[in-house]
Amino acid sequence: MINLLLLLLSVISVKGPYSYDGSWETPTSIYDPDEGWNDNNEDYIIDDNKGTYGSTTPKTVAGEWSVFIELNYSGGILCDSVRYWTRDTYEDSIDIDIYYSSSWHDVFMGVNVGGKWIEKYIGGVYEISKARVRLHNGDASSRNVRLHEFDVWETP
């Protein structure tokens, strides 16, 4: 009985308010509207490999935000949360928006913790067609900020 209770508590603490049915889905394509991400590696954001990454080019100025990178879901997708992976060095803040009902909606803007999957609940279930992300360079020098992976939780 105690083992079952511990198992249930661990599932609740990991999954939070998200739906339990569904799966993490990778974007189908990327769009760089401001041409601020490296064309040679931006597709690595959607390759399901945390060891690769997309980075900004030119470098993001110290203490400034990168431009947004858009992550597209062809045909739309019902989701209730997002997750991302960044490195754990220079990217001290992150800004994530999702697109539904013909406009952008804020999911999260705040402190970034890199080097692990970070999940953010989006406040309900929405049919989105895209998401966008930008990263803040918290270093004292200009840096190529990096986004390793981005997914949304597709609900049935």
C-alpha cells in the first residue's frame, strides 16, 4: 500500500496539472522571421537530440534578448504544456509564447534553468499552430545563445 502511494505521489509531482493521456511532440518545421538564428544548425532544435542545438547568429549582445525562433506544428496540435532544454551557462532567462485564436499568447517569461527538461503548463488545452522562443544572454560578453530542444504535450 505504501509503495502504491509513493508511486502515485511521484507521478503527480512529475506530471503536475497536465493531462496524462498524450505524448511529447516535436515541431514539424522552424521559421526564423528576423534571420537571427544560424541556418546551419537551427533544425537541430527539432531533431530530438539534446546533444545538438540551434544557436543565434550573429551573437546575442551581453544582457540582451535574442530574436524569436518560431516552431511550427503543421495542421495544428491540441496541447496543454510545453517543454524545453537549454544549456546551463549563459541563457539566464527564457520567453515562450504560443499561437492560437489568431494571436500570440504568453506561456512563460522568466528565469531559465538549463541542462535539464523544463516543463511549463500553458493554462488549459489549446489548438496551437506554432510556438516561439527567445533567450536572454546573461553573460558579460556577447554569446551565441542556444536552444537544444522544444516540444509540446499533445492531448487526445
